Amino acid sequence: MTFTSGLFLLTLGALLVWTLRLVGLLRSVWKRHVLLEELRDCDFCLGFWVYLGLSLVSGETIVEWWPPASYILSALVLAFMFLLGRMGWQTLFQELRVEVNDAFDELRRS
């Protein structure tokens, strides 16, 4: 897997995870079982299955070992990178919201 193809898979997977979580038609599917709801709420879990599918479809793997292990390892690494990116994004903008809310509180008091 080259850097470009890895970045493309990471971006495409992130868009697919985001789409799967927000599409209204799939909400009825998510509510059918408790495990499906937990899968939807877990970024790493849903990301693993999305990236496993993308690895299988594209044929891209991080290492060239026994094919099933290569696809699973690629999905794990990509899902972990997606999780780290998502956590960083949430942390960055959560702190921004806190700072803005604190500024508005100070304005209201004065």
C-alpha cells in the first residue's frame, strides 16, 4: 500500500463511517438489535468492518502475508488511525466550544 492509496482509503472509510451513522434509512436497521446499536456507536468497531470491506474490495494491504491476515491487519491499522483522528478532532473542537461558552458566560455576568 502506498501512502497515497492509504490516505485515500482512510478518507473514503471515514466518509463511509460518517454516512452509515447518519443516513436516515439505516436507523431502522441499527435499532433492530442491541449489538447493532453498539456497533454504530463504536468508532473503532464500525471502522474495522468498513475498512475490512474496503481492503477486500480494493485489494490493498499494509503487509503481504497470508491474505486473510493481511486484510485483517490492514483493517485494524486503518481503523485505529481513523479512531485517533476522530478523537483528535473531537478534542480540538470540544475545547473550542468550552472556551466560547466560558466567554459568553463572562459577558453575561458583566
